[in-house]
Amino acid sequence: AQKVTQAQTEISVVEKEDVTLDCVYETRDTTYYLFWYKQPPSGELVFLIRRNSFDEQNEISGRYSWNFQKSTSSFNFTITASQVVDSAVYFCALSEANRGSTLGRLYFGRGTQLTVWP
Amino acid sequence: SQTIHQWPATLVQPVGSPLSLECTVEGTSNPNLYWYRQAAGRGLQLLFYSVGIGQISSEVPQNLSASRPQDRQFILSSKKLLLSDSGFYLCAWSVPYDAKYKAEAFFGQGTRLTVV
């Protein structure tokens, strides 16, 4: 069964601090995709990144970076030099890749509420 | 380009009243469609998904139902709302077989439902 765990319910930091959001997943599939979404107070889900299970290269996009480690089934997200605008709920999600009928079905973690104080 | 429309954005309904939330997708054919709910506490839970017209799969037993009368239309309904139906409802679509989108789901803006 697929499962995504975000153990951190809430995190508070002060602006300019670095913060890492943890994500651990479970799946029996050999091919899968991992995602991070941001949900600002307005509610919509903003896509941040997708990673497939065969690509363990870490990725950096501006202040955002992602550390994918298949050996520990983790896909952690780091925000460097956090800003107040980063305050949001962040979701990690897993998608099966080999099942056409449910391709795109996402298994979400419970989310981590990040608050960045000025 | 593909777009997804979901309405209404907010809704306040009394207990026992019916519900109808609508979602339409443009710019693609035969998408997989999904209804997710986010109750207080933030978790996103899949309620229903559909791989074609009239084909609905339910993930959890509940007071809600879904229908897909047209290829790109997905409706979430209830005959009688309960207080526990309050939450944020998100519609999403994905390509059934994809090389380009890599299993990504595209979300609507959401409907915030408050049952009073």
C-alpha cells in the first residue's frame, strides 16, 4: 500500500533561517513519482516539483532544494533563507506510475504548516 | 492549453440540504478525474475518481456521491449534507497514459464548503 508520512505538523522559523520539511513514503511499486505542493492561505495547490523514482539527483530551484534518497524512502524539501511569503502548508505526495487507470492519483501526506515570522 | 474550472468557490449550506459541486476540464480528452477533500487538520483525502463517462470509483464510504455525465465534467453531490461534510473540496485531472506530464495531477481552485 502507498503511504506518505510528514511527521512535522507545524514548523515556525524566523525569516532568513533555513528550514527542512521531511517526507517519508512507502510503496511497493518500482516506478513512482514524488511531488511537493504548496498550499497558501487562499487554498489552491501550487505544484513545486516532481521526481521520478529513477532519478535520485538532488534538485535546486532558487531558494528551494530537494533531497531524494531512495535508500531511506525520503524526499525532503529545504527552503534556504526563508521569507514570510513562504508561510503555507506544504504537502508531499506519491503517485503510481504503472497503472494507467489511476495514473495521477495522488497519495498525500498530512501536510506541514510552515510559519515564517518577520 | 488545458484548464480546469471548479465552482462555486465558497458555499454555506444548512444541514440536510442538497449539494452539487461542478468541475469541468478544457483542452484535453478522456482525462482521469478526481475529487479530493481537505477537512480541518489539512489532510487531503481522495473521495472519488473516474476513468471515463459513467465510471466512478469511491475511495471511502460517505454521504457523498459523484457522477461524470460528460467526458470532461465531474460532479460531486449529496442529497442531505451533514456537518461533517464541511471542508475544502478540490477537483483534479490527469492524463490516463502520459509521457509528458509524468503522472502529475492538475488541481482546480477548490470549493470551501461550510455546513451550518
